[in-house]
Amino acid sequence: MARFFKTGKGEYAEGDLFWGLTSAAVQKTARKYAAGISLREVDALLAHPFHEARSCAVVILVWQYQHAKTPQERKAVFDFFVPRLPRANNWDLIDVSVYKIIGAQLFGSGAELLFRLAESCNLWEQRAAVVSTLYFIKRGKLDVTFALCEKLLSHPHDLMHKACGWMLREAGKQDEAALCAFLDKFAAVMPRTMLRYSLEKLDREKRTYYMGRKAAQ
């Protein structure tokens, strides 16, 4: 797990620690305690040096957000989570949580926060900005995803290339023509990983065409 999550010197999760628990075990524990645990206790979990404790924290937050009885309770979880995003310091912690909390909270009320997060110097806040749009995509709103991916075309990190490519692919499932319009404009300058991820659900002819656009540069 330490190798898989890139914890070596100079890697994106340098120094992270693991107990070796499965995702299923972490989620089972989170569900067991989610209804009764306070945000103060979740805060302690998010500050824990072991990865699985932080993973448990974000799963609890998702549960508490989705089971909140009032808009005020949902906003309390959202307000708690956003400033603590840097503690969700690996891609799995971001990917399992942000669209279900941040995306859900912002849908229909504006995405300014996502563009501010995209300008952060913190990799996990930047990834959160893009992945949060999955909630929008599933409801047919694609413009925020395309705008963020355009903004992040020159990002240097492979994890952002993968996140943007993943969201572009999901957007293409909803509206292939909109994805192709984006690729017509940017395929030649997109990072190769971002482009490859975005093409995965297109037919072979389109994949070959857009990869050729990249190769020609």
C-alpha cells in the first residue's frame, strides 16, 4: 500500500503511514460510528498520521452530509470539510468524498469556490476542485468541468492530468459532442495522460484521430 500510494522520498504522499486495512474494513468502521461521532472527533481523525484513520474520517463526513436532516446540518459538514481539504492528502481520500459533499453543496448555487481551489498551491485542493464536478456531471451540467480542465491544461502533476481526464471522460458519457468540441480545441496541447483518459469511452476512430492530433505536435 505504501508503494501504491507513492509514499517514498519526493513522491506525492511522502511519509504517509498505513496499517494495511482494506477499504471495506475502513468503510464498515466508519458506518458503525458515523451517526454518533462529533466533528471534533472527526477533526482528530483527519489529523491522524495513519492513512486509514483519515480515510475513515472522510467516509464519516460523507455519511453525515448525506444523512443530515436539515440544510443547516449539511452546510455545517461542508464548512467543516472545505478548510481541511489539505488533510485529505491522497487521491483516494479526495475522490471518495469531495463530489458527494462539496459538489453536492455547490450544485445550483455557483462554482466560484471550485475555481479558487483550482488556483491553490495545494495539490489536494486542486484535485478536489475538479473531482467535485462529478456531482455536476451526473446531473447534466458540464460547463464547469470543461472550464476547470481548460484552466488546468498546463498543470505539471500527473495526478491532475488523471483527474481532469477522468472528469472529461465522464462528461463525454453525458454529451459526446461537447467532449469532442473540447478535444477539437485542446487535444494537441493537452497532457498525454489527460487526453488518453478523456478518450477511453470514445470509439476507436475518434481515439486514433485525437491521439494523432497530439502526436503531430
